[in-house]
Amino acid sequence: MLFIRIPALILTILICVPAAWASDVATLTASMQARYESLDSFSASFNQVLFNASSSETQQRAGNIAYRQPGLVRWETTTPEPELLVVGKDEVWSHFPHEDAAYKYTVEQVLSSKTVLRFISGKANLRDDFWVTSLGREDGLDKLELIPKEPEPEMVQAYLWLTPEYALLQKVQILDFFGNENTVILKGIVMNPELQDSAFSFTPPPGTDVYDNTHK
């Protein structure tokens, strides 16, 4: 699917909890899960680096993300080219303006994978779906390794970097079966902002080629 550029864990781990549990992986994952489940909304900007293992090429991307319960997502890339993913209540849209193309899916189709947008919607369980290991400190941040108990091609391994003071996510890296890397650095996280319904709906602009996959 065309929207798999989105990092799998990004919303499951965008949380801020006390540092007392930072050295205890079991308590850490429990606190992260509880905090995520109680989160109403958040917004942030991001820088993203996509590494292609076969060509050794990298692509730099940047944009903004917004999330609101229950599982509504707006992931908007602004550079190098505008792209938009909207996960609404009943449908999902992936829009590529430079191609004049939009792809429509059902929410069930998108959330069938445990390692992609299932995390963004809060449908995955960090404790049950991963083996989590603490790797100590790196560049002043707490580093965790996540191995999915049931690996999928889109993700076989992930790393998280969190601030030791509040365990706030600063960086996430996801590796797929082919050795490709998806790294995201978050900036300016705002917890529980007011987000309008219109942010999580999409109507294809005139002249857009629409590819409806909802019946497949």
C-alpha cells in the first residue's frame, strides 16, 4: 500500500510519563500503554529519513501529524512533495497531489496489519505484541529495542529514543524485512490540542484520479 511510509509506532509511543520507570522495561511499557489509552489528542512536526537498502539512497521528508481519539489520524508531508494520509472514522484516504491521485481504503483494510497504522489507531498492544529491551543511554537519551512477536515484512525491528527526564519520544527508527530504514524525529509536540473534525476528513479535489480499493 502506498501509505506505508508512515512509521508504525509513532502514536503508540508519543507519550510523556515520569522517569521513575525508565529503567524498568515492564513498568515502562505498562505506563506507555496506559498513557496512550488516556490521550485525547496530540500534534507535532516531524523530520523523516527513508533509507533504501538496495540502492543505499536516502530521502529527507518533513511535515506535521495530528491524532485524536478514537483513532483519527492526519499525517501530512510538506517536503519534498506534498502528500496526505487521513484516517477517518469510516474510511482512509491517501492523497498524492503531484500525481493528481487519491487512494481510498476502508479502516479495516488499513488496520489489518499489526505493525503499521494499527499502532496509530491504538489498536495494537505494546506489551502483548513486542519483546522490549532497554539498551541504556545513547546521546543522552534512553534507547529501547522492540522486536515484534509476529514480524511482518513492513517491520521486523524498531528502536526508540526517549528523554530520560520525562520519557518523551524524540526519535523512532523502524527496519523492514529488506533492511530499509524509516527514521522519524519529532519536534514541538503539543498534548491534547483542540482538533477540528475537518482535519480528519478528505474530499478529492476536482481533476483527481480516485482509486477506490474499498471493495477489494
